[in-house]
Amino acid sequence: MPSPDEVLAFEALARCGSFTSAAEALGCTKSMVSLRLKALEKQLGAVLVLRTTRRLALTEAGQRMLPHAQALRQSLLQMQPAVDSAQCAVEGPLVISTYVSVSQLLAPILAELACEQPGLQLRLEVNNRVQDPIADVLDFCVRSRKVHDDSLVARPLGWVEEALYATPDYLATQGWPQEPEALAAHRLIMDGRCLTLCRGEELRTLSLASPLLDCNLYQNNLTLTLQGRGIGALPDFLVQPALAAGQLRRVLPDWHSDRWPVFLVHPYRQPMPRKYQVFLDFVLPRLRATLQPGEPGAAVR
């Protein structure tokens, strides 16, 4: 395949009519134009330009070559505006991935963004698999705990605290546990059969013979907790509406069962497309307002 630089040198010669003018148009020396033309003619196996001391003339091969060279130049001239449009426009697809529980926070924010920026085509992919934005062709991912990839930008969103919650009716009939050990007398709804609670530097680990339900999906655990089936180990952001409505109470409020950081992750791009920046400016403050800020105590899992 001929070098684009060589084809452009030929096109500049045909357009400008001399080596001097072609060199000025290309920002190089006359000798460089001559070398590129010779290389192109050798590559194609044909003489393209007849050179005399007074003028240049295209051969028949050169005349047939010229429209292709002109098309290449026009294509390259259109390349920058096309890239500028992609960089500057707030439109087109944006694919965001998150895990199930956080999707309940993120979906309303994305719907609000879609109303404000109708040119964006927003897609929310929800699963609990750790996804790679590059390999999975995603624009943004919400990840928790750790990000082990230096090629990605990880923007801290805040912290999630998992604690214990129950309905007022359940607590009225079954009683309020005052110490972690008292949980053995209650029906627990949680992920796993071992519960570790933290209060400052103090840790208590409880082995539970038979929780009411061992489930790793927070939405199911929240539903059962709201039904008054037992005490649920739930993340704080997920229970906020129920707490505000008086449907749930926090049990053992000085203790929490886990804490972990949350990040918004995306591939490194510099300069960043404008639609990325608009997304970040809109989504970051809203997610950060929902999650816990600052440095909490150590995670216990």
C-alpha cells in the first residue's frame, strides 16, 4: 500500500505546479517532495510526473492516479472536523455498568440526565460481575472495594456502610437487641452464616447456625426485612427511603457489619470527550451526596 505522505506529495505537485510550491504547501523541503514522489513511482511501477526545467506534466498514469490522491487529501481534511465533532458534541451512546443494588441509585440520575441532555443515548447494564470497561466496551463502571488496573481512572464516590435494620413492628414483638450476642435469638436476613460487627476498634464475630435466609442479593433481603420477617444486614444507601418513611429502624446503631469504598471507573482519555465531562459533572456530585463521605473505619470483611 502506498504511503499517504507519498500520495499527498504527488497531489501537492499536481495542485501547485512546482516542487517549491508543493514543499511550501506540505511544510517540508523540495528534496523531501522529490524523494516521496520517487518512492511512490517505484512502489506503483510507473512514472507519474514528467519533469522539465520549466514545467511539470502528469503522465497518463499520473492523471488516473490524481483523483485517488485528491480523494485521500479530502478525506484527511475531513478527519479533524469529524474528530472535533465527536469530542465536542454532547450526543451519542454512553454505556454505564453497575451492580444490582447501586442501579437503584444510578437509574433515576441517568433518567434525569437524559431529560437534560436529549442527545445522549444512555444505556445502563446491571449485573454483579466485575467488568472491564475496555474489554467489555463500556464508557463507565461503578466498582466497589478495589480497582486493580493502572490503565483505568478511578474516581472515588464515597463509602457504603452495611448495618442491621428491622421494622418497628418486628422490634416491638421480638424486642430490641442491646448487644451483638443477643442477635442469636433473632431471625437474621443476610449473606452468609458468619456476621462480624465493628464498633470503632472493637470487633465481634458471630457464627449463626441458621439465619432466616442466606441470600447474596440485597433487594431480596430488603423486601423480607420490610415484611417484618427478621433483622436484615443491608447497605445504608438502600434503606434510606425506608428509614425516612419510618418503615425501618437501625438495630445496634453503634455497630456496623461492613464498610467499603465505591468508585466510578472509566478508561483514560485525554483530552476527554465533552459528553464524558458532562456525564461526570452531572453524575459524580449526585452519587457522592448519597454515599458516605470521608474516611470511615476499617472494613471488616
